[in-house]
Amino acid sequence: MNWVVAILLSAFFLGLYDLCIKHAVRANAVTPVLFFSTLTGAAVWGCLLLVEAVRPGLLPPALVPDALTWSQHLQLLLKSGIVAASWIGTYYSLKHLPLSLGAPLRATSPLLTLFGAILILGERPTILETIGILTTLGSFVGLSVAGAREGVHFHRNKWVGLLLVGTFLGAVSSLYDKYLLGTVKFSVPTVQCWFSLYLPVFFGPFALGWKLRLWPRNEFAWRWSIPFIALLLLAADYLYFSALRNPHGLVAIVMSLRRASTLVAFAGGLYFFHEANGWRKLPAVIGILIGVVLTILG
């Protein structure tokens, strides 16, 4: 599959993933949502590992992880730790912020990734790709300004600050993904399998603390969207990792195109959650589309 097609499909699934997060955490305890959703992803890969162990060769190579050394397991454990820290910030923030603002704020990660890709990985996007990235990011800024009309003042809102921290860690994770897949040459199923299996290791202690009421906490209600968070992310990440592993898939461009998920989340936030100021945000959304097209043409 062409890497551009793969990353645009990934963006679509990622937008649905954001909608499921909002549905799952709205007026609900965040910690068990994180634990049970990551447990779902771990269960999927656990079953695939079991099938491969019982019937070697039955699964296609695209679903079979490679054997790893202990040091390689530690590398993937670090990947899971970075993502876990990022998700704590983003899940709690998306609970308290409108999705039509939270999703665009998360989408500023390509700017951080672009700087990192230039400084660390030595990537050089073309002029048109750079214009596309900057157009997209400028539109995100315009979309974020509309948040002030909804009473969300970025300079003093703690959830905005927490979301930006989570977004920064997400950018760090993206650069690390490119290192694991492009430099270390891990296969896509290897990264996705062990990353998924290690995530509950980080969230399990928090879920136990929540269960034992070690801190003041909200009550938890099970929702159908919780397992779909993991299933949609598995689909989105598999396509995303495949695009990153392609030598033509520059990490800055891949991350910029992946942020097209904001359009899906934006539309869903207005339609399903009846969020305000949709028309006022529309020009910025159109700007995002223009930025994505310019990036593809580059």
C-alpha cells in the first residue's frame, strides 16, 4: 500500500478513536478507561501470540512479531512508557475540553515533530511540504483562538496545559517510532505487539489505586466505546507504523498528514456532542484541508 494512502486511512481511524475517547471519558472515571482500553489491545496481541505459538505459520507475516533480546524489550518498554505518560495528559484533558478544541490542540504535535526531525534525524521536507505543514498549523492556531469564545482561555486553563504536555510527549514518541522502525529496523508487528502488551503494565497500578480508593476519584461506568478505543488505535497505528517504515515516509510529513484526523474528530464533536461555534471554526477547518493537500502535492 502507498504510504500516503496508509497514513490518510490511519488519520480516519484516529479521528474515530478520538470520538470514542470523548464518549468513554465524558462524566466518567479516566483511570479505568485507560486500563480497560489498553487491556483490550493487549488481549488482541496476546491471542495472536498464542495462535503463533500453537500453530506456527498459520498467521500471515504481517501479524507475527520477531523474537527480541532483553535490551530490545527494554526499548519497546520505553516506548510504552512515553505513550502512557502522554495519554494520561490527553485523556484527562479531553474529558474537560470540547473535542472541537482538544483535537486541534493535539494536532500541533507535527510542529514539534518537524523541529525534532530536522534537528535529530536530519530530514529536509520540500518547500511545498513545508508550506503545507505551516498552513495546517496556522489553521490549528486559528481554530484554537475560537476556544476563547467558549470560555477556554489557554493561558490559564490547566487542562490546556496538561494537553500540551501530552502533545509534546506524543511528538517525542513519534520521533522514537521513526528510530525504532527506520534505524533499529523493528518490524511493524513487533513494535505494535509489545507496545500494546506493555501498556497495561503502566496503567495497572493506577487502576488498582483507583479501585482501592487511594485518592478522591469519580465513579466508573462501562461504555461500549472503551474497547473500541483500542481496536481503532490498533488499526490506525498499524497503518501509521507501515508508513513510517517506508523510506519515503518522512516523519514530519507522516505526522502532518496523520493530523487530518482532526477533521473527523471536529465533525464528530459537532454532530454527536453538539459542541458550539461550529461555523466560526469552519474557516480554520478549511485551512487544515488546504494544508493537507499542499503536503500531499509536495
